[in-house]
Amino acid sequence: MADEKRDYYEVLGLQKGASEDEIKKAFKKKAREFHPDLHPDDPTCEEKFKEVNEAYGVLSDPQKKQRYDQFGHAGVDPNYGGGAGDMGGFGGFGDMGDILEGIFGGGFGFGGGSSRSSANAPKRGADINESVVIDFMEACRGKKQELRINRMAPCDNCRGTGADGGTSAEICPDCQGRGTVKATQRTPFGMISSTKPCTHCGGKGKIIKNPCSKCRGVGRIRTVKTVTFDIPEGIADGQTMRLSGQGDCGINGGPAGDLLVTISVKPHNLFTREGYDIHCDIPITYTQAVLGDKITVPTIDGNVEYTIGEGTQTGTVFRLKGKGVKKLNRADRGNQYVRVYVEVPKNLSKKQKDLLKSFEASLSEKNYAKRQSFFEKLKETLSSKKD
């Protein structure tokens, strides 16, 4: 039941009235937090993930969000009209449009006009929100992805008509197919004529006497479909792809909704990413830092060799131009930035320690430019304090 569900804003960790951007950011965060692929050992994540998807499906749709903000779960009850994406009225509230029409006449439905008067008009299908998890390298190189989705599709038994085989919908005798009827009511302002949705046909203008046994007259059924699509090179964690026409099918000949796929990228054990640039840290030995050397550097395209100069210091960063991630819808790429750090040797033998001491004794201050500069500045600071 709808009244047993958690508040959708609470599910996404938001306050009522959150903006579109806030809702989108919260969804991406929660989808990653509860995605079953990222938490295979937690059996509760799948249900929480479905709850997050359901909440986002309502709050990301301006019309559904408006209904939810005003009427709560009853305003987006999926049992009304074949699904939350199908709702055109507010049946769970005794039709608030009818209440206003009873006082002021026609044209006072919610959103400017009776919502049921357009029950027979074409309506776009609802969007479907899904999330997939891919590896770091798959995000860099792109991949072909398969995704199984649950979507509303035209009933294959009645071909979307809602009528059983060999029959068809009949024109409503009360409204003659218009979907509305005229009524005259006595009000404090006098007799007022208004146009109201036909209660006999529910405003559809047609009556199905023999509903389809498979879809029960709705004309749509929920099916499982496998969608195959290309994830482009360079896609980033948290980005959403829109697959047009892959959402729920429309109603009364309306267009299908879209499939929105949010991409979650697993972290890599060597690389981190900032925009289209790749970053990594590489340890070098004390000898390599002092004498310089040719080192092997991993990249997303494979290993390359790079020569570091004599006297390389910890924290030195060098750039590999064009070795980053391919930019979306462009031919150029980002760069790779490699930071080296000197690993100080441990567990030295006495002989090794003696050799190091002998080596150190052979050096002069000119071999330590930074150290020399530091002590000169320290000397100046102490002198100024005495003065």
C-alpha cells in the first residue's frame, strides 16, 4: 500500500522542495550507496536500491513531483490508471477537480483545466531510471553494455486496444465519444453550466465491454527487455546516459519514455581521474633520485618509459601529454600526471650504513641547495630578532 511507503524525500536524504539538481545529485549518491553490484554481501541493498529508483522516478518528473508534494503517495499511486506514469487525475482524493467544478463550474481542474477531460489524449510513457557499474578501464575505453529492464509495453494479445480478441471498444452512449458531459448546477452564484468528465467511461469516450484477458483492458503489460547500448570512451562516474524511446510505451498512441542509465565507475588500484586527466604516484629509489634513471610508467594504454633527471626530488610531477582519457564526442585526450616519491631504504646492514655515512661526509653544502637556503633564511630570522 502507498501509505506504508517511506517518504520519497527521506529515501533520497532530501528536504521537501529540493531542486532538480539536488534531487539528481542525491539519486546518484544513493544509487551508488545501495547498488547490489557494489555490495554483493548485503542482501538488503537490492530492496533499498529499488526504493531509491522509485523515489527518483517520481521526484525527477515535474508533474509527478507536483502531485506527490500535494497529495503524497496517493497522488502517484501506481494502481491508478495502470501505473504512476499513467495518472491523469486524482482518484485517491475523490477527484478534487470535481469538487472545484461543483462550486465554480468547468475549467477548474488542477494545473488549469479538468485533467480527466484529456483522458483519451495521447500521453508520453514514463522514463525508466537504472544504474550500471563498470570498471575504471571500461570507462576509459568504452564498452558495449547489456541491461535487463522492466518496462510497460503494448499488450501483444490485444495489440494495445484493451479489448479481447475479436472485439473492440464501443463509443460511450452517455457522452457519445466526447469523454465529457454537460451539467447544470445551482450555486450561490446562480445556475452554472459546466463540462465534466463522463463518469460512465471515465472520460475516455469509449467503453470496453470485453476487456483483454491478458492486460485486463489497460492495453499495456509489464515485460522484461534486454537493451544493448554503447558506453562511450571517457564517460565519468555519476554521468547519466539517455536512451530515447527505451522507457515505458506511451498511452493512446503517445511516444515512449526514455531510459536513463546512471554510470558508476569502480576505483582503480593505480590510477585516479580528474576530468579527463589521469594521475598516479610512482616510487623511485634513492639512487634513482640522485643519479636519474629510465623508469617504467603504467598508463591506460599500457606501459611507457620515461627518463627522470639527476637530483629528482620527492613530489616532482611530470606530464605525459595525450595519455589521459579520450574526451567525450571529441578526438583529443587529457594528459597523465605522474608524481614520484623517493622511498627511503630500511633495514640496512652495518656495512651499508657505514658506506652511507662515508658518502654523506664527502658531500658539501652545495650539494643541498634547499637545505642551504633554509639555514640561510633561519640565520636571517634569528639575527632580525636580536636586533
